[in-house]
Amino acid sequence: MRKNERLALDEIVESLNEIHNNLEKEKDCSLNSEEYLFDYYLSDLVEVVDDEMIKLKKIIHRLSELSKK
């Protein structure tokens, strides 16, 4: 594997770990919230998930490009 490909894969792994951590943090905040705040955290969670899905789509596209090489 070439150095550039290895660096690209390392960046992808780092991005995936970041997404995982963001989702885990939001899930924990939502689950640990008081009942009256649950709706607020739920809407916040949906927004975070939407943002992370966009990031995942970009990462999947990058992986597809790398796999074609």
C-alpha cells in the first residue's frame, strides 16, 4: 500500500472514531436526562445523527474511491 493511501485510510479511521464518539456522547446525554428534558435531548440527538450521517456518506464515498485504485 502506498504512503498516500495509508494516510487516507488513517484519516478515514480517525473520522469514523470521531463519529462514533459523537454519537455515543449524545446517546448518553439523552439517556441520562431528566424526563422533562427528554424531548429537548431527543431533538438534539436527531440533529447530531443527521450531521453524522452526512459525514458517514462522505467517508463511504472516499472509501469507494480508494477501493477502485
